[in-house]
Amino acid sequence: MSVVQDMVGASASPNWGRIPAVTVTGKARLAGDTVILETDAGPLWLTLHDFGARLRTGERAIGGYGLLAEEPEALTPTLTAEEGRTVVAAGDLTCTLDHAPLSFTLTRAGRVVQSSPTDGHFVRRFRLPPFAKLDGAWFVSLDLKSGEPVYGLGEKWGQLDHRGQLLRSRNEDALGVNGQWSYKNTPFAWSPEGWGLLAHTPAPVTHGVGYAPWSQRAYGLVVEDDHLDLFLFTGADGAALLEQYTGLTGRAPVPPLWSLGVILSKAYYRTPEEVIAVATEVRAKGMPCDTITFDGRAWQDTDTRFAFQWDPKRFHDPAATLATLKAMDFKICAWEYPLVSVNNPLFDELAAKGWLLKDRRTGEAYRYQWDLEPFGPVLTPLPDSGLIDFTHPDAYAYWRECHQPLFAAGVDMIKADFGEQVEPDMLASNGETGHALHNVYAHLYNRCVYEAAERYCASGPFLFSRASWIGAQRYPAQWGGDPQADWEGMAGNLRGGLSWGLSGAPYYATDVGGFYRDQRDPILYVRWAQAAVFSAHMRLHGIGPREPWSYGPEAEAATLAALKLRYRLIPYLHAAMETAAATGLPVQRAMALACPDDRAAWAFEDQFFCGPDLLVAPCLNAAGTVTVYLPAGQWRRFPDGAVLEGGRVHTLTLALDEMAVFARAGSRIPLGPEVEHTGALGGRPVVAEYWTAD
């Protein structure tokens, strides 16, 4: 087993003493604004920036894929050479580099922001090497203080504070929210102590965050790339660090107003008659709803998908079906994935042009074979398929332009599913192997589809994507895939959204009701819908019907009340999205982000702020009990106005139609009119009144 394989293993405890640390071998020199330091692993480049520092080993051989919104401007440094040490300074930033072994200390205005670990070893200075060049990878370690939490790293279902965890940034078809695997990853992490990091790479990154088998007082990164490009941020708190990170990787635009409405979906509506019947019932019952979804099998032939073709066996006149839904004021969401069945003639056409990822062992188009374990009577098995090569400019343009007829026919948004299927033995046209392409493939796929929507969608660009990597926030939005339909599935799905928000992506939706193992639990469904009211986007989705009345009359009444509140909150949610577009702050804000000066609040990871003023404590059990921590000050329950004191924990028991939502005294919440769809608002948020926490 290689050193890298040992280090990324779940029970890894490498022999650190046998891993040689990088050592400086020559005098530092200044080339423009870049300090170049010769080491026994090659030259190291250091630049200082307004946000902090960047350490890298030259330029990556294959391009950066546009993960950064733009290359950051460097500050002009001064360079001081001392015995065994190099000191680089610009403004109030100073980076001190010790030579034997290579290690660093970064300070801002005299305060240490981050450094190589202070964790020593009985027989050597550093327990972990500060920098080490491995076979096809780099290892870097940083210091952690006792009790210091670390957040970010993408969509993670467990504890938001990753201290003590070993996590791998690699997109996976997680098939639920119960394990380490997740669909959306980014090797960006931050601490309320005032530092953050980004490993700028398409390759997998493993994070030992105070992971005891390595070191309980250090953060170790294994970057599985021959090239190291590490950004260090210096913001004072989570909000400042997210602003710095999204300033570097791009910010989310404000999505179309209609996307804030309810998205109705299931896996899946089998015929056009079924989807029209559901849409008719939605309007007849007065259920607020904006969008209805044609999921994968709802409009594609499973055996030949994906080819932008309506299944001719069921859809004899798709334009008429869409027109009927449009006449009822619905937007249309259509599902896709970036694979083409070998049973479709398109596979051979694209393979002949070199527009599919290849098998590097044979040079032929790769035939991806699905793991059949997840499939069953509803989700039938899929045929072998090829993957579109988004690194090929012509293939990228072809896939983008294929969306034009779809949008012209009346589709308003794309559900860009999958994107985690790139295998190590695949080869892209730009020379990248599947190992390094695996994560960034989702970024290229999402960007391609979003560009198509920008060009051709009359109702404004918006998509749902499942897999994401660095910079995904530029192509909103994302949903959390496939939670189990039970209380822990709901809790994990909600935490995944909060973790994604802590990672620079401000918009997220859960699968209200749960995706699989549906027990038709009306209480679970209601509580899930109530929590989702306060997320950026709201989708009812799963295997089986998700209309409120399908869970019985009591669930129907409570859910419809929640959905009506959702639409009244549109002005408030829209304002939170404007803030996200300007600063990177998510709509749903974990307590560590929303309350940086109240350390006690950070422990309450299942509650969150929606926007700046509403504190939401989801009900996560059938008994209706909620334990909520309110920060110091006086609070009013929303919307009934009941008074509660802050600085303490409250335990409440909720009726089925009640929610645990609170606003600080003095808050002013804009509320819109009651409408059944956003089309009634004239395309802009409308404030009908203000609810005040007096």
C-alpha cells in the first residue's frame, strides 16, 4: 500500500517519521510580486493578497478549469533573508518561512492567523511534516488550538464541526445521507478563530481535522495532485471568511423570483395524463406551487436516455402537455444527466467524434456500467452508458446547444442530476485522467447547463444540480440528494444544507418527505415541509406521491398552512438572496456563522437562522418536542408574538400546525400577499405588510 493510500484510509495512522519533510535548499528571490523559494521538492511560490496568502508549486500542467472566478491580484511584498529563515511582508501581513524543514507562520497586524503545527514529537520537531511531497500528492499540516472548531468542506451529513473527523473531498453518489459520502464537496474549510483554507485543485483532498490517529492538535491535508495550490484566508469570523472565499471563487447570482416558490416532484409521473391530473388537483385545492417536475423516467425512455428526446411511446404531443401546464401557471422542470445509453444511436455518433470520455486502456469510448444494487421496481436498471467529455470544446458546445429546443418548448429549469460517475480509468480529451477529472466534471457539467439557461431560458437562468465542486455557487442552485424517509434522514438532509452553506454555497433544497423507504408518515412529512419553508428553495420529492393530501386531511391542512407562509415570506427570502449575491452569506445560517460571538450557540447544530432575523428550530421527532437555544436578549415567537427570554434553552411541545421560529425583539419581517404562485406577484417581491417583534 502506498503512503497516499495509507493516509486516505479510514483507519489511517501513517508512520510519520518515515515521511520526509520538504526542506529549503536555496536563497529566496523576488520575481515581480511573487517570492520563489527553492526546495528539495522544486520551487515554492508565495504571494500575499488582501485576503491572506497563497502557496503553490508553480502552474498545474493541465488547466485550472475556471474554478476561480478570476486570478487574485497580489500585493507588492518586501523580502528579508535571515539565517535559516525568509520573511515576506506586505501591508499588515507577514509570512515567515523557516527552512529546515519548510514551515510557516502567517500573521496579520501582529496576530498569528495560522502556522505549521506546534505539535512536536519526542524525537523530532514536528509530529507531522509541515510540507511533504508524496508519490502523486502533497501533504500539508496546520496548527489547531484546543477546542477549536472547523467548518465547511461541502455537504456533510453529520456534525457540522469537523474537529476529530477524517473526511475526503470526493464527489460520490451517496445513495442517502447516512454516511461520509456526499454529492457536493469543496476542499474549503474555516475556523471561527479567524482563518480559512482552500486547496485549489480538481483532485481529491483528504482532511484529517484534529484526527487523533494523526494528531489531535493539527489539521493535515492530503492533496492528490502533483501540483500544490493552497490559499490561506484571514477573515475575522465566518461571514468575513465566506466573503473572502466567494470573492475568490465567485458568488451566486440572485435566482429568478419564481424559483422561490414550491417545486413539486416525485420519482416519477409515468404519463402526461398523470402529471396534468396532479397539476389540476394542485390548483383546485389552492396549494401554493410554482413548478412541476418531469423526473428522469417521467419524460425519457430509460433504455435510450439521455438524448433530449421525449419518450415517443408516452408523449405523442409534448408541446401540448407543456402548454396545458403553462395555462395553469406552472413552470416546468426537466431532468437530465450527462450520460448517453449505448442503446441510443447517439452513443456511436458522439464516440466517433471523440466527444465521450475514453477508456485509457483501449482508447475507445468508455462504457460506464451501473451498480445494479440501488435499482428496483421503481428505479429500473440502466444500460451501459458513455459520459460527455466536457473538456472537449465541441462536445461542450454541442451539449449546451442541445438545450435550446427544450427551453423553446417551454421548459424553465433543468434538474442536472448525477455527475459523480467519472472512473479512474477514464481519459479526457485534454489529457486529464479520471482520477483528477472526477470532482471537476460536475463543475463543467453544471456550468454548461447553466450557460444554456442563460442563453435560451426566457424565464431566467436557474438549475438544480446534485454534484458540485469548488465554485458551484456561481451556477445555482443545489439540492440534497436521496435522504431516507425517516427522522434521521430529515435531520441529516438539513445538516447537509447547513454544511453546504458553511462552504460558500448559499442556496439549497432538501427532498421534503424523504426520497426512499417512504412509510407514508404524515407527521414526518409535515415537520419536513415546515423546516423547508425556511430554506432557500423548497421541493417536495421522493419515491411516491408528495402532494400534501396524499398524507391525510390533518397533514394536508398543516402543510398547506406552511406553504402559504412560505409564499408570504418571499420578500424576506429574496432580500436574503440579495445579501448572498453580495457577500456569500447563505440563506440558511448555522449558529456558528450567525452568532460568532456566542460560543454556546455553536453547539446547537440542528437549529439555524433563516436570513438575518428568523431563528428556526426544526421539529425532529414525532412527539412534537423541540429544544432551542435563544441567544442573549429578548425574543418573539414568529408569528404569534409570544415573548421568550434569550441566553437560555427552551423546551417546547408543538401542535402539528405549529413551528418553533423566533425573531429578536425589534426585528421587522417583510411579508407578501397570499398567492398560489409567484406569477401573481408580477415578477418582483411584493411587501403587503411588516411583522414586527415589538
